[in-house]
Amino acid sequence: MMRHWQAKCVFLNLTDDTEDVAMIDTEVMDADFNSILLDWGEACQQSFLTTLMSTTLMAGALSGSFIAGWLADAYGRLLVLKGCLLLVCVVNGVFSFLATVSWLLSAAFLFTLGAGCGGYMQMWVVESCRWLAGVHRIAEARSTAIQVMSRRSGAVQQTNEWQWWEILGFSQPAITCPNMKETSRKYTYSDLFSHPAVYAPLIALCYCFVSSSVVSFGFYFNADALPGNRYLNMAFMGVSKFALGLLPFAVSSFVGRRPIVSVSVGFACIGAWLAVISQLLGASAGHWSLVALSLLVSAALDPAWKINHLYSAELFPTVVRNMARAVCNVGARLGSVAAPMLIVVAAFIPETKGKPLPEELPYTDDEIARGEQMLELNPSDPSSLDEEQDFSVMCLRISQLFFYGTMLPHRPVLDGPTAVNEKLQGVAYILKDKIEGPESLVVEGDSIYTGLYDGRVVHIKDGKIVTEVRFTKQAKCGNFRHIVKSNVPIDGRYMRFVNDVELHPDRRSILFAECNMARIGRLNLETNEVTPFALNLPGLPDNIRQGAGDTLWVGMAGVRHAGAPSVIDAAGPYPLLRQIFLDFVPEYWWIKHVHLIRPRHAMVIQLNADGEIIQSLHDTKGTHIQDVSQVSQSGDYLFFGSFHNRYIAKLYIER
């Protein structure tokens, strides 16, 4: 449609080039372009209305994020979702009457769209089961879970024994507070900043949203300034963003969150710098390379946006999740020009792939102190205290222990009691290729009890599994259930990756293996004094178990000696490099393929009560056994467990 209007400047919001157009204030132009700006007489690129409209839209989104986030956590997701969609329908309907561009058609379309959304919500959208359970509406959560599964599969087994998370196939939520008043209270934004485990990743993630918004919205709102046809530019931008936006869904099953973000931001940075360099080298403002690189930047950043939103749903407890997401969305709307330090905040955002969603806020120092006081007043009633601790905090503390820089002494020479032999090549196998990951063993007579990689605890007798225990009705076992909270702080600053504890033969002290430090420590239970027990071991000590005659057997998760290189020794002083490397390699890869990057040499050692090595057993080629995590002695036989082997090994020894 050709429209006539009065042009008031030479910078028109038109698709076609207008470089050679000369106009005066009263000249009437024919433009093959239709916009509400034409009706307002503001089709000039220098008009403040275009910027004002964008700013107003973002200001509304900012305030709406705050309000809707709090309402969703306080009154439920579904109610707020319906309210927001209703508000969108009403406001669009009112706007269609205020605008003068085909208002009748717009009103009819929006009415139909609103009715369709209402029908869709009524049929398919239900309240969040996690939120219902979090406010103790358990019956509604279970009913909603049955409703969801019946729509998905058509039939659900009706049993009162199954909880809502078992019906959906989820792991049990880590709901930690038995106090009804505390868990049903309404949380506010101040709660987000009272727990370090919440506000540290929140601030870091908010910064990521700010940084991403600067680039993304900068290209969105200024796409009309790019040379060429604006429709084609917007079409290519939409197609490329859609295509690259699917990448997180395609690779998230085997790649963590942070590698996706790093690659996404990396390509966006490369594209932005190439665009700057092309202009510095004299390329014209209308050169095709500027369009191509600009589209690359806007599209390459889309996977990072996807992961940012996924992070905001995975990092925070259910009771404050929507408020945390609201803060992140506020950061996305605000934007900032100080965005080049994105890599610095990565240390505050842990990997969430494969981790359970937290349900409750972690304990503050005041709450822990009150718990200790309660324990002192009523030591015989531990049930009066909260029994679980936030899983993400525990993971963060464990990772901090592991990622301290470590400097190991020179690797020992294998001689004397550690001299190489091939005694482990004489092992026999129990249940070979029928079990996986029997890491820890308890041997009692002709019975063996062990936990497996798939989450089962099994009783083995005469080479067969006679009993197995599952701790959940789910087919997939081994999911996180809870961690028992301890109110007794332990000074662990001088410990590194404590992997196992065992009672010393004197029964007055305990031994603990510091795996990546290649040493075993000793804690006197009477004096609380910690002393070295065995230092500079020829491997990484895993489980410690008592043997015959006040001796101890130690399985080696890996071997380190002067005759072979050691990854642990080489990477020990560089925790940042280790962290970056581990971030880019999926966790499951280590379980399945770690044997490909380390020596296949298997070793176990026997210590006396003073921590001296008295003998060792080897399989230097790893042809019969690898990665011994535990050695259990029963009579004249040793039984070997491993975190990934598909068997239990058995070896006869002469005493």
C-alpha cells in the first residue's frame, strides 16, 4: 500500500536506500512501507519515539519480572501464568483500539488468540508439583502428577504407595525442614541475599544476563541500521538464531552447561572483533561483511541465552526460584557496557548437569548455632534438628577441597616391599560381566555384600546374587536422596580429598586416606591430634580395610612412581587448569574412559600398624585387574572391589 506523508528529515526508516534523496520539510514522499510511525508522523530515524518505545517496553518487562517473580513463589506458578497471559490479551486488545492501523482486524485476531490461549491453559497447563509439595499441598501434587502422566502415556498405575516424584520418575526432592510454619512461610527478596549459597551464583548469573543483554538487544533494536534489506536481515537473524538455539538441546546430553556458554560467547566475541577490525581496515559501512558478522554475533549468543535461563531454573531452591529468576531477568533488561569479564564469574556458577534441583534454602550460621544449642539442651533427641543440608553447598565445599593447589613430593621408586611383581594376575572372578562397579565390599564367611554402580546393594553367595535392595521404586537407582546434617564443625583446612576412614587396629584412633595427596593421616580420638601415618605412597589411596595380624590393606585408585609419568603430580600445582579441563569434559566420561589416559598398572599395598609398607601386589599391564578401590581380607583370600570393573576379583594368599 502506498502511503503519503510529510518527511521532516533525510534519515528515513525505510527499507530501500535513500542516500541520494533530497527533501525539504514540506515535501510529500511515496513510501512502499507501512508502520504505525507513519501515522504518527515520526518515520525519521532521528525520532526519539522509537527509542522511547523500546525503553518503555524494557521498563515494563523489568517491573513485571520483579512483581511476577514474587507472586509466583508466593501463590503458585499457574495462577500467575494465567494472570500474565490475561494481562497481555487485555493490553493488546486495548492497544488495538488505540492504534489506527487495521484496529478491527487486530482486535478480532487478538480476541481469537486470547481465547485459544485460555483453552490451551485449561486443557494442558497445570500447577507445578514441586511448588505444591513445597507448600505442603501433597495431595494436590500427587493428583497433578497422575494427571500429567495420564496425558503422556494414557494410563497410570493407581497406588497409594507412590509419591508424586515417583509417579513422574523424578528423584525424591531434598525437602529439609520438617517445620510446617517455616516451609509454608512467604519468602521475600531479602531471603535471596541472606544465604551465600544463593546470592553468590545469583550475582554471577545476573551479570551474565546483563552482559548477554547488552549484545543481544543492541543488535535486535538496531537491526534496521544494518545495510541491505531490513526484512532479509531480520529473516536471516531469526533463522540463524533458531538454528543455533537448538544446539543446547542437541548436545546437553553429553556436554555440560559451561562449555556451551563458553563456546557461544567465544564465537560471539570473535564475530564482534572481526566486525570492528573490518571497519578499522577501511571497509565501507555498507559492506556485506558487516551484516554477516553482525548476524553471526546475534545468533552465536543465543545458546548462551538458553543456558542462562536453564541455569536460573537449576541453581536456586524451589521456594525462591522465581524471585531469583526475576532478579536475573531484571539484569537482562538493565544491561551494562562492562561485560568483557564474563569468564571471571564462571567460578561462582557450578555445573548443574546431572545434579538434583535444590528445594529449600541452605542453613545460615545463626540457624546452625541454634541447632547446636538445641543439641546441647536435648542431646538424646536428634530428630529435633534438621537432618539434611543443601546439596549444592556440599558439592561446592567438596570441589573446593579438590581444587586447592597441591605439590606432591618426588614419586617413590618401586623397590623393596613395593618392588614390581605380577601377583594380581592370579585373580579369579566372581560374577564377571554380570555386575558393574562393586566399589566397597563386606565379606562375612561365604557371603559378600556390596553396592553397585546402578544403585543396588546386593548379597552374593556361592557366586550368585541371592538378595538385592533398592532404595526407591524407580527403575533407575542411585539418585541423591539426602545428606545428613552435622552440627559439629571439623577443621578440614589441612585435608585434601578425604576419600575413606577406617578404625586403626589400636581402636583409639582412625585413619583417613587423602586420595590426591597420596598419603594417609591419623586422628587420635582421645586427643584430637592429627599426625601423618603413611606419606608419599606409590599410588592414590582409596579405601582402607583391616587385614590379618593388625595390618591394613589399601587399594590404589591410580599408581604414581618414578618409573612412569603421573597426571596427578603434574597437574597438582595448577588448580585453575584442572578446573577448566574438568568443566569441558563431561563427568560421565571420566567414569567410562578415565582408564584411557592413565597407566593400566594395578597395585594394592599392605601396611603394618605403624604405617610402613610390608608388601605390595601388582598387575603392571592391567590385563587381569585395574583400579582397585578396596581390598577385603577373609581368611586366606583377598577380595578386590573397583568403582568401574564389571566383576569382583578374588586372590588366594599364603599367610
